[in-house]
Amino acid sequence: MIIAIIRPGKLSSVKMAMDSAGFTGITAIAVKGRGSQKGVVEQYRGSEYKVDLLDKVEIKVVVNDDELDKAVSIIIDSAKTGEVGDGKIFVLNVEEVIRIRTNQTGEEALEPK
């Protein structure tokens, strides 16, 4: 499983790139967070205030082991701006996957149907 935390403005680019490469299953959740950036200072009606939790999007994608590097590269290429705050990618092992509709398991459950 790939969990990527990205900028909200990059979600569309990531979705299109993943879809074009055949990775059609994706989950996206609006989240707030911070990393080394530690937030930003904003101004509102002449007053400064610190926003220390920034809007981000968490993407979850489960892929077969042989497609992992390709999927990670696509996310990096389509989410990267080169600026602080681009996000992080985490890779986790998935013990099992089951398609609810058909009871298919493993790699068979990951294939688009």
C-alpha cells in the first residue's frame, strides 16, 4: 500500500497520471498536517497569524509488488513542485485484500473489473 500526503492542488494531476498508467483504484482523503515546513504565517485584515496545520490530501493506493516502483514514480513526478511542503510517501505491506462483491482475494482482487 502506498500512502502519499500531497498538496491539494496536485490531486488532479496525480489521479490523471495514475489512471493513465492503469492504476484506477485510489482513495483520497482531505487531511491537515505539517512537516518540516511547520506551517505558514498568514495575514488577515492587517494582522498576522500562524497556520501550523496545512491542508493536504492523503492518497491510498494498493498495488502489486511488481508495480510498486512505477506507481511511486508516477506519484512523485505528478505531485512534485520542488518546494517545501510537497509531502511524503509511505509504503506498507498489505497482508490480504478481498473484493467484497466477488470474494476474490490477493492479486486477483486488485485487477480492475
